[in-house]
Amino acid sequence: MSEHPPAELVGERVRLVAVSAERLEDIAAAVSASLPELEQFMDWAVTHPDREEDFGEFLDESIEGWETGSTYNYTIIDRVSDEVIGGCGLMRRVGPGAIEIGYWIRSDRAGEGLATETGRTLTAAIRELDGLHAAIIVHDAANKASARVAEKLGYIEFDRLPVELTAMGDSGIDVYRRLEL
């Protein structure tokens, strides 16, 4: 067991690597290629970040998150092509004993099962962390793709809460799903 997840996690088709300055240009390109889809459910995408310099604050927050143990942001990389195909993270913001998973996949790679593989890889890493009894996925009720990923991974819905609308496709209802570890 460990207090922090590894800085690199490897799945069959994906490598999850701690966010670093070396891949910021690639992250910006992946986000830019996916903005129409990302801005539907990701509040951070509404400002249309699509240049490397738009991600400086994200990089700083990612580094600080690893240092404090509050957030572990990863870049999702295709193991064959080495291209950035998305982002994901583990966030300690859902209360003691639980950790939240978040993920997105570049639009031109959606539908290939990469988000599910990423979620499976993150869930396996969570099982190795000290003091956790649950993994949580939170998604907007209108985000059918995230719902399918959570269901495939065995996460069970346990709550729905009204939230402020922050992204273009938001329904105003967040769905909470849990997997007991």
C-alpha cells in the first residue's frame, strides 16, 4: 500500500503520466482539437484554452497537487503513437476514505474504449492507496458517455445533486457513482 499513486501508470493501450511542462504543447493541441465536445461538460473548457500558455496555471496546480497529495493529474498518452489523447486525474475532494476519478479523451479518439481503459487503470492504482474504501465518479446527468464508462467499470449510482450550470451541455444535475474497494 502507498500514500501516493505512481507518477506513471500503464494500461494495454494507454500510459498515464503525471502532468509536466514537457507535454504542455501536446496537451494544448489535444484540448484544442476537442473543444466543441469538452466545453459541453468541462467548466474549464468554456474559456477555450487552446495554447500552451493557457495551461500554466493548470501545470502549477498539478505540481502542487502531487506535492500536497490533494490531486494527481495525468496526461493520457497512446502507448503506440506516443501522442497525447486526453487527461485524467484523481482528486481527494469527496470526503475521507474516498477519491474521485475524472477523465476526458480527445474527440477524434472517442468511442475506442480509451476512457474505460483509463478508468480501469486509475481504479487499479486507487486499490493500492492507503486508507481508501471507495472510488467516486461524478458526471453531469446529460453526459451519457461518462455514464457508460462508469457503468462499464462497475460504479453504482448513489446520488444526484442539483448544481450550478457551468458548461454549455450541463443539465444542472450531477450524478455520483461509487465503487467500493
